[in-house]
Amino acid sequence: MAYSAKYWREINARLILSGIPDPVRQLPSMHSILDVAEFMIVEHMDTKQRDRYYSEAYRPDLNSDVVPAGFDAASQRASFAAMIAASDD
């Protein structure tokens, strides 16, 4: 998420150039924006770097059945609403 916030202009430009002129309002969830950010992180990595990144980023917590914070539906909606509010300034 920090990458998405820090590089919002680049992410927004990438989406605009892809035909999505208002990504915050047009995409279904914040996870769509995070997917684009992740793509931008890995697009210039070689296979070994990319595999290491994915292994570290998505290593499961085998000792927990709890949904990670921010991944329930209410948190996603609140996160997206906050980003919309911030983009209106």
C-alpha cells in the first residue's frame, strides 16, 4: 500500500493511458489499484527476483485462520472511500 500512495501519480498515469481516466471511481476496489502497483514493481524484475518478491510478499501465515486486516469487504469499501475523498482535494 505504501508504494501505491508514494507513486500514485505514476499509477494513475498508467491507468489513464490504459483507458481508465478516473481509476478511483471506475475500478471496483482498492485491490485493483494495488494490483497495478504490484505489476509496476515486478515488471522489470528478472524471473529470480520476481519469484523472490512473490515468495516474501505472499508467504502464508500457517498459524492463523484470521482474515488479514483490510481484506474484509467493509475495510475495502472504507479504504476506497478514503482514497476518493483524498483525490477530490
